[in-house]
Amino acid sequence: MALSGDYRVTLFVGGVGGARLAYGLAQCLPPERLTIVVNVGDDFWHLGLKICPDSDTVMYTLAGLVDPVNGWGLAGESTQMLDSLRRFDPDGGETWFRLGDKDLATHLERTRLTSMGVRLTEITESLSRALGVRHPLLPVTDDEVPTLVDTEEYGELAFQTYFVRYRWQPNVRALTYDDANHASVTPEVAAAIERADAIIFAPSNPWLSVDPMLAVGDLRERLMRRNVPRIAMTPILGGAAVKGPAAKLMGELGLPVTAQAVAEHYGDLLTGFVDDTVNPEFSTDLNVLRTDTLMKDDAARVRVAGDVLAWLEGGGGA
Ligand code: FO1
């Protein structure tokens, strides 16, 4: 399906769940009508390389290159570098973060360009274009804004240490995005917000993927100023997360594991909400679309994207 006229959507995404909606929307909307803004709070330096996991997850998904099982990294990967690295430290050393051999090329090229002073926005554009991605993929900021996770067991952890090294098992006390508060959105992201006819928050983790973006400079205020549908999709289905730590995290933060709690967390940022039919209906001022949101394969991703766009086109979400 295609929206009429020159209706433009700006989509905010985190990792795997967000990438799936991005894929669906990219099948429905041409590049000039869909801009994808990606979280950089998960980015980190590892083995001397600049790694941008959410950006790469979206880029590989849109390019049709993503590993279909993990939902991140490249399909058909090998691990010769990791196997060789492990020989230097039988305890594994820095091999806990699984960098595949083919994926390494992306990190090497990004690191090379970063060391030359090229902006992350331009680097991401150049990498995406080379892989055949047609839709604009924009890091929310060019600044480094690492998310920190305060845990009961280990105190404050870098995001990937919490997420990958400790497999998101530590109990979370709080999340901090302090660097993001002092960062600024890029001119490209600011322009994508200004020209959007609808703003969509993907079914990414609101605390780990979306909040780090909303914490960047004046992003929230910029979004609030736009009198267009601002909608989010639930990452919670039937009291559980589709993938990752959203449900566990909500419990640790003292919240009920419900779509309603997600919608209330976004608060007045939203005018509309996409909820799943498996979830109980709840009382809200938001304009709600209830549909099957599970994006288990490419066909489902396109169908969900089409449902959301048809709803918006019919005046939904406002
Ligand atoms: N996720 C994992 O659970 N384990 C890994 O070893 C891992 C490696 C990895 C390498 C490159 C990349 O782009 C992503 C990678 N991810 C890995 C995914 C990623 O760290 C997380 O899913 C996100 O940061 C959370 O959105």
C-alpha cells in the first residue's frame, strides 16, 4: 500500500524489533517519504573499533543481509577472528561480544572514517548506500551518548556489558543518559522531524532504545512542537516482550508489564498508540489501533506497516 500525496513518515528505532518495522515501512514507502532515525546509546568502542549495533541491525535488515536467527549481525557469518583471539586468553577475554568476520569490515570502515573526523551521519549514509539501502538512515546524534545501566549486582555498567556480557540478567535500578542531555540532534534529524506528517516510535524497548534518543538535547521538545500524529507501537504482547529484556526491566522498575504502562511511560509525547489484539483494552485519551503486531516474517512486517499506514491515512493516530 502507498499513502497518497507526499505523506512523510519519520520513524524512531532501536535494534531488532524496530528494524523489523523499518523493513515493513520501507516496502510501503519510497525513500523520500520515510526517514529512519536510530538510537546510538548502545554504541561503544570495543577492540579499538567503533561499534554501532542498532544502526547496523537496521542497515543489515533493510539491505536484506541480516542474520535471520539472531536478528543482528550478518547472515552466513564465520568466527575465525574470534576463534583466533580466544587463543590469547583461554577465559575468552574480549570475545564475549561476537563480532563476525564479515561484520568486522563494517566496524573497520566506520572506525577508519571516524578517525578521519567524518561525522557519524555521513559514515552511516556511506555504509548504507554501499550496501544498497535506499532509505535515509540517520543516527539521532553525531555525539557519543552511551547509556549507563545501574545494577544491583555490579553497580553502573556500560550498556553492552549489561546487555551482552551479562545477558541482561543483572537487576536494573536505574538508567542514565547524562551524555545525551548535553548532546544535540543533527540538522538532518531536525529536518526530518520538521517535514514529518507522522512520527512513529517502533516497538523497540522504550527505556533502552527510545529514551536514550529522547534524552538527546532538545529532541523531545522538537517532537512536542509538531502537531502531527505521534504514535508508538507496543513492544509488550500478552505480558511478555517479543524479544529482549523489556518485560524483565519493567518489573525491575516497579511497573506492570502491560502495553498501558508503555503508553503511560511515553505520556503526552504520544497522540496515538498501536496495541496488539492479545492485550487487554485499556482506558486512554490516545487514539488506538488494535491489530496483530507480531512481525515474525517479512510478509507480517509489510502487513503490520500497511495496517499502521492505512490507519494514519484514515486520520488515525491524531
Ligand atoms: N547481541 C548479543 O546478544 N550478543 C552478541 O554477541 C552481539 C554481538 C553483536 C555484534 C554486532 C552487532 O551489530 C550487534 C551485536 N549484538 C549482539 C546485538 C546488540 O548488541 C544488541 O541487540 C543491541 O545493542 C540491543 O539493541
